[in-house]
Amino acid sequence: PTFQPRRRARSAMARVLAAALLASSALAFNGNVGVSVRGSGLRRSAASLQPQPRALGPLPSAGLRSHVHASSAIVGDGAAESEPKKRWLPPANELKKVLPLGLMFFFILFNYTILRDTKDVLVVTAPKCGAEIIPFLKTYVNLPGAVLFTVAYSKLTNKFSRENVFYICLVPFLLFFLFFAFTIYPNQASLHPNALVDVMAAALPAGFAAPLGIIRNWTYALFYTMAELWGSVVASLLFWGFANEVTTVKEAKKYYPLFGLGANVALIFSGQYVRYVSGLRRVWEASAAVTGIAVDPWGKSLKYLMGAVAVSGVAIIALFRYIQTNVMTDPECMNLGAAKKQKTKTEMGIGESARFLANSPYIRNLAILVIAYGMSINIVEVSWKSKLKMAFPNPNDYSEFMGMFSSVTGAATLVMMLVGQRIFKVFGWGVAALVTPSVLLATGGAFFGLILFNDALTPWIVGTLGTTPLMMAVLCGAAQNILSKSSKYSLFDPCKEMAYIPLDAESKTKGKAAVDVIGNPLGKSGGSLIQQALIFAFGSLAASTPYLAGILVLTTLMWIRAARSLNIMFNEAMVNDPASDM
């Protein structure tokens, strides 16, 4: 009997050590646990440890944290109690909302990756075309298309509900891509005015080769524009606008970075699917050589690719419908009063909307972020794609490389999503918003430096690395694009979308349409105009490289300044509108 209290004390001490051990493990995962360990002892005594509210989120540290609190409670009570079940998933009401949203983003990016790779192969490898056509496409085709869509979208939002606007905008994309693969491309010979363009090319200076290439391959240019608009309209405007409607800032901070964990697996899957179809093209070419039956491998592959886009689009519609009928009407998932308030329409003409946004410093800073990203990535990307065509002139090889590029981008983004959540939690919105311009500035500088100092670096590249300067430039440009886009998907996009949440319904709807659908193409078109002017002034894209590098530095510095200013405004908006954090 005299040793029983000592045994109980040793048992209690064992529980304390177990709690400390679990706390140390949790600290390695998350650094935010109910029990802190400092030096050689516990921060608080076992008797003072009480169960704390469990932090929400799917991270493993949440489960460990629950285990630590349970152990602490046992120590405090001095009696063994049954441990609560570990919860590795979000609460049921949040999971019901987050899971379909994540799947929607998965399928949207699956389609975007296929469309992005396909549009590049079409225009860069088209007859009498090259990467130099891209700046002209973005300026004279993409930008007018984006402006027209913005006008139409503004009218649609004033006339129809958000649900109907989603369907009206999404379905035409899917129909067009199917129509292109099964009808337009097989009849391109009769649709492309090759003879007329040949006559025009003979009469015009050589500097008009790129604009004439757009006219010659106008169906490819149309596909390129629709593929570009998919990213601006479906991913940025429709999806993120809908996600902002059904989530709060608190939920967004937890789950927006994690949306990309599932969505960017789509980049890996879609990239591998493009590579798989590239392999089928080789089989078809080999079969045609043996049988002597004429076959268009690229035309057949387009049907496979656009068929996958259509199936994925049907999944997007089904998930959107599920959220509308099962989540938006559930009071446990939504604040129905707030939802009704958001659905109130604001009758506002396009001119009045433009004046309203012009007078909003908050929206202007958001627009600068989007425009600066578009300009910066376009300045580097066009130069990289010109090197890429030189290394892979065959469409099959070009497409296969782009498929691998997409898969690696997806894998890198998965890592950045995990890092991004930590950056949001530890450093906040302001630091997260500065990561993407900093990465783009550093990697873009390395790419242009490799081109500018090519002659001095050639002996080292060939002798030490065992490759050619051209392939080194291709790989360096690919690394630059992968790092820039992974930081964009994991940090820049969530930061941009979080910034809309504290705004009123009018600013969200009108402002987001103007910033996302016009801002992004305007940024790319601005970069394109700069490249066009430099090409005409210096004769080629390669000769313009030093000036492009300087413009990249100035653009990213402007971007960083706008991000810092917006961080101050965002924090003030959160303080003034605490309801948005519910």
C-alpha cells in the first residue's frame, strides 16, 4: 500500500513524458501544438494542462495535437479516460463543401493543361509560323476576345443568376473544342486561305510574316484564343468567383492552398495523358507506313485530347450542380442570410463599372498584380518557346516535351502547395504575395543571363555539362516556367482570390470580371506589344534580349510595390469587416 502512490506518481510522470514526446513529434510537423517543449522541461506543469480546441484542417499535426490534448487531460484528471477518435479530415460540414470544390478545380486544370499544350503545338509548329506569332495573337486576337467576353459577362450577370451564368459560359467552350477536333481541323485545307496569304506575303515586307501567319492559320488562332480564355474565364472568373461565394476567409486560409494539392495532380495526369497520345501518334505513323493507308496522326490525337476535355467538362458541371443543390441550401455549410445578400444584383453599365473600378485603389492594385504577372511570364515564355521550337521542330516531339513539362510542373506545384500553406500560416498574406514576383525575377534573370552570355558559357556547358547551349537554354527556360507557375498556382492565385473576399458583392462581381478577364490578357498583350516593338526595332527576338531582361526587372519591381500596398489595404479591410472571417 505504501508504494501505490509512488506507482501512481510514476504512471502520471510516464503520461507526462508521453505527452511531451507527442508534442515534440507534432512540433516537427506543424510547430503549433497544445504543449510546448523548451530546453529540458515542459513549458507548463502537467496539472495545468487542459484540453484545447482542436485546430481544424487535414494536416497530420491536427491528429497529433488531439492526441497530446487527450494525454494532458488524462494527466490532469489522474485517471485513465478513453481517448477521443483522431480526426484527419475537416469537419463534415466543411468537407461537404471543400471536396467537390477541389474536384472541380482538378478537372478545370486537367482541361487547361491539355488545351495549353495543344494550342502551343498548333500555332508554333503551324506552316510558316513560329513562336514569334504569339505576341501578335495575344494583342490582336486574345485581348479583343477578352474584352468582348467581359461586356457579355457583365450583361449576363445583370440578367441571370450565378448558376445559369456558369452554365451559359462553360458549355460553349466544350462544344467548340469538340467541333474543332471533329469538324474544323479535318477541313482545314479548305478553310485556310493559303493562296491568298502567299500573294500578300510576296507584296509585303518580311516583318509582316507573323500577322500573315495568323490569317493563314486562322482556325488555329481561334483555338489558341479559346484555350487562353478557358484559363481566364473558367478557372479564374467562374471557379474562383464561385469558391469565394461559398467559403469564408478563415476557410480560404486553410483550404485554398490545399485546393492545388488535388488540382495539380491534374497537371501530372494530363501531362502523362498528352505523352500517351504522343505515343499513339507514333503507332499510327508506323502503321500507315506499313499499310500504305494515309492517316493524319495529329488529327486523330486531337479527337482523343478534345474528347477527354469534354468528359472532364461534364464532370465539372455535375460537381457544380451538386454544390448548388446540396451545399448552398445546407445551413450547416452556408450562412444562408449572407448568401442571399450576395445574390442581390447590382444594375451597372460597363462604362459606370469601369469608372467605379478606376476610383478604387484596392482594385487597381489587384489589377497591377495580374497585369504584371501576365507581362513578366509572357516576356520570358515567348523567348523560351522560340528556343523550344529550334530544339524540337517535329510536332510529336514538341508535344511530348510539353507533356513532360506539365507533369513536372504539377509535381513541383504539389510541393509548393505544402510550403505555401506554411507560408500563409506563419508569415501571412503579405509575404505569400511577394514570393511569386521574387521567384520570377530570380529565375527569369538566370534564363536571360544564359542567353546574353552564351558565347562565354559555351565551353563550360559543352565540356562540363556535356550538352549544347541550345538544350541548356531550353532546360533553363523550362525550370524558370515550372518554378514561376508552381508559385503562381500555390501562392499568387490564392492570395489574389483571398483579396476579393472582404469586398462587397458589387466589387466582387464587377471588379473580378474586369481584373481577371481583361487584366490577365492585358498584361500578356502589354508584354506582346513590347516584344513587337523591339522586333521591328532590332530585327529579331534574339537581338531584343537585353532590353527584355531590363523590362522584366522593372515590371517585377512594380509588382512587388503593388503587393505591399495591397497587403496594407487587405489587412485594413479584414479589420473593418470581421464578418468576412466567419
